[in-house]
Amino acid sequence: MTDLQPLSGRRIAEGHEFHIRVYYEDTDFSGVVYHANYLKYFERSRTEFLRLVGIHHSDLKALPEPLAFAVSHIDVRFHRPARIDDLLRVITHTVAVRGALFVLRQRAWCNGHLLAEATIEIVCINLDNRPRRLPKAMSQCIAACVPDSGEAAKNDTMP
């Protein structure tokens, strides 16, 4: 088995850290990252966050009752633009886990500046799109990434 940590980011006190480089294809005609691409960046970071805590999408589908994750709500606020060649630092942490739902907070940073932030509600569903309680082991893995109150406050003002 290969070590996924370099590709999947790393655990830090604030949660999970993942780096993404901005490419030409990510920008619009004005040279800044097109707003919808932040959703892609957050998705990549969420996927790697889950992978790093031991939850793989392929494993969900292999369960006796196959499961999947679906975004049920996302709230995004944009603060500053990213530009070509920028190296973004996406921080993800767990806000809440209950039943079939978990809530993540994600922030994209570049050179100490907050670019965009999102709160995402994700529901565990079966293949008929019906909500299903998160398996206990998965719930515990996701819940383990709740930063303590000091780290969460620091995450709000991270340089």
C-alpha cells in the first residue's frame, strides 16, 4: 500500500490541510479563478479529508447496503480572488455529526489571505437517495476532526 498522506494533505490542529495549485484552466477571461472552481477545490479537499481519516467512496459502495454522500446544502462566501499559479491552502474541519448528516467548514487561503469560505451539509444516502445513518465507525472518524475551541478561533483569523 502506498502512503497517501502527501497526496491527501495532512492532519493539523485546525483539522485537515490540502494544497491546490491554480492552473490556467481554472481562470476566467480576467485572469482570476472562476467562482464555480472554488466548489471543485472544496470538493477535492473534502474527498482527501475523508480519505485521510479512512473513509473511501469506493468502500461506501461496497457495503452490504451501498452508501454515498450527497451535498444537501452549501453556503459560500467569496472574499478575494485567486490567480494563476497561486498555491491555495484549503483547511477543512468538522462542525457537527448527527444521524445521517455531517457539517464541514472549509476555508481557502493564499499567502495569509482568506479567499473563500464555505459551510457544507452532507447527507449519507443509500442508492435510492434515502438518508441513512452514518455507520458508527465513519461517524467517529469524521467527528474526530472537530478542532478544539482555541484552534477553531485561530482558524477564523489564520495568517
